[in-house]
Amino acid sequence: MPLTEGDIKLITSLGYKTEDFAIKDGKEWKLKNVNGKCVFLNKNGCKIYDFRPQGCRLYPLVYDETTGKPILDELCPYRKKFRIGKDDIKKLLKLIEKLKVEI
């Protein structure tokens, strides 16, 4: 999951060190995964739910770079339960633009 500068600042304000939860992938920061799952995910859910990154707030809505369109992530087992509105798509596209500027 890509991270904005604001996401990183918010999570570090909780006492986490950037290297504990993020990894640099080229020029962008992403959430670390452990055994294929987010570093903040445990058996009870997200440890930082109220402070989760913007991309997590929109998930399972993701941007498919192949088609150039927002889609529901095929890997999400709950994707059929979500109703995505125009506002969600606008938020995702705005987030993508923000990430492009920060790179």
C-alpha cells in the first residue's frame, strides 16, 4: 500500500519508527508486509485502524495501472460487500495525484 508523507507523519506520531512499518520502493514509500499481510494487521484487525493510511481507508478500491481504472481488489475476500460511489473514486484519483507529486 503506497504511503503519503502525511500517512508517515501520522503513524510516526503514534511512536512507530518509519523503518518499522514502511519500505522504500524506488522513490515511493509503501507499508511493509509480513507473511503477505500488512505489518499492522493482527488477529484482532488493524492495530492503527483510526490512524490508517489514506489508501487503506479506500481499500478494497485500488487503481489498476494496466487498465488505468479504479477497481475492487480481486484479493480482498470481502470485496463483494463494498459499494463504491463516485466520491470514493474521486478520493482515490486525488490520492494518486498526491502520490505522484510527492515522488
